[in-house]
Amino acid sequence: MLTIPDLTLLFMVVVSCLAVALIYMLHELEPKLARLRLRTDRVLRDRTK
């Protein structure tokens, strides 16, 4: 049976892993979003001309 300190440590590890996964996902997604944002700006500028 897990004791209170063991459960606390397990919870901290799970939360830390989720935080690292979220940061990694955002790190991988940011260049794609930046390219998409540039393409959208270019299309909007072309429409106004």
C-alpha cells in the first residue's frame, strides 16, 4: 500500500511530466503557428489592395 508521502511524490511526478509535455508541445507548435500567422497576414494584405 502506498503511504501519503509516496502518493504525494507520485502526484508531483505526474504533474511535472504533464507540464514538461505541455511545454514541449508548445515549443514544437510555435514555428508552425508563426508560419500560419505570416501566411494569414499576407492573404489579408493582398485582399485589401
